[in-house]
Amino acid sequence: MQTIEVKNLSFAYGEADVLRDVSFSFHESEILSVLGPNGAGKSTLFRCILGALKAYRGDILIGGTDTRTMTPKTLAGHIAYIPQIHRPSFGYTVSDVVLMGMTRQLSLFASPSAAHEQQAYGALQRLGMERFYQRDFGSLSGGEQQMVLIARAVAQGSRFLVMDEPTSALDYGNQMRVLNEIRRLTKEGYGVLLSTHNPQHALGYADRVLALSGGSVLADGDARETLTEELIRLLYGIDACFADTRAGRVIVPFVSGVP
């Protein structure tokens, strides 16, 4: 089982420290949810792990190998990035979008082969999205687009998936569908690192929580043990309580002015 290890990671934009001695690890078959208010350093952390930012101090290891020694193609063989949904500027089909995840398998200027197209179609099948194969990506709903982006990551062949707020622009039903699909992928052995502004999602779906505040690790541990009333207060500056329901444990924030 492979593991990604982040050791004493620090990063600054100029003289402004954004990450300070961040250390944690996560492995295949696990969802690690990164929580924190705006400006906590979540996006910068992801960019360091993905190789987009290189001027950090500390180490990022995959299977014990320093990612600084990896080419972009090699790193893409380990980690796939799933961004927030967006409306593309060009009229790509769903098949085009999924095939973009397979560029590391192609030589320069080469076109996808029939085998690559079958691989892309198979990735969409795993997500139940094959019926959209020739549809315009921009015509899909937000939930459908997010599923296609997950299929692109699956086609890439990486074992770790990094997701930046995958449910932020989705309605409630599609949020649950995407989170259920993410959970299913971990059952197949994928390791998922995702950020969310909704601690309820972390409580309901994540195995572990990494809480960032001011660029430092505030808490790291089992989601159901680590997420407490005190942590919610420290992260978001609000009071909340936890309630056990037949659907599981839920976080209930106190509404200002209501006793």
C-alpha cells in the first residue's frame, strides 16, 4: 500500500508565510479531508503536492521517493488532480475531457489510439457516465461535469486523487452523489485528499481530518474523534453541537439570536 508523506512543509509568497511545518501522511483506500477557513493554506498545500509550487521547504514523498526527483509525467502517474467544476472556453466533448487525463501515456504530438478511447470509455462506465460520451461537456449539469472530471482522473491511472472542494458548486443531491462515488473509489483502493468548507461532509465521508489554521496543523486524526465542538469553534469562530440521528452524527450550528 503506497503512502504520501508530507514532512515539515513550509511555503511563503515573498515574506508572507502560508504554510508552516505541515506534516502528515495518507495512503491508498483512505479519504483525508482538509478543513480550514479561507486563507488557511489549503490550496497552497495542494499546489505543492501536485508539483505546481516547488520553492517549498520540507519534503513530499510518494512511496518513499522525493517528488522533487520526479518528472511531471511520473508524478502524474501517481497523483491526479480533480478541480472544481468550470465552464470551459472551448466546446470539448466529454470524450475529449476524459482523454486529456491520458496525455502522460502519449508521446509528443501523438493522437489517442483506439485503445486509449476504449480506456476513456471504460472510465466513464465506472462512473455511470458512458451515455454522455459524445455530449458537449459544457452542456452537462454541475454534478455530471464533476463525475466526468473524476472519470478523467480514473483514466489517468493514478492511485491518489487530489480534489479541490469537489462539491462546492453542486446542489444538495449532486453533493451526496459525488461524495458517495468518492467513497466507492476508496473501496477500490484509491487514496483521496480533498478540501471542503463543509465539516459535515468530512464527518460523514472522511476517514481522517487534517485541520489547518494560519498555515499550521491544528488537528490531525480520525474524523469522528477529531471533529469536536472546540475544533469547529477554533476553525470557524462559531458555536455548534453534535447530534446523533438515525442517519448518523450531524453538526448543528447555533443560530445567532436564537436561544
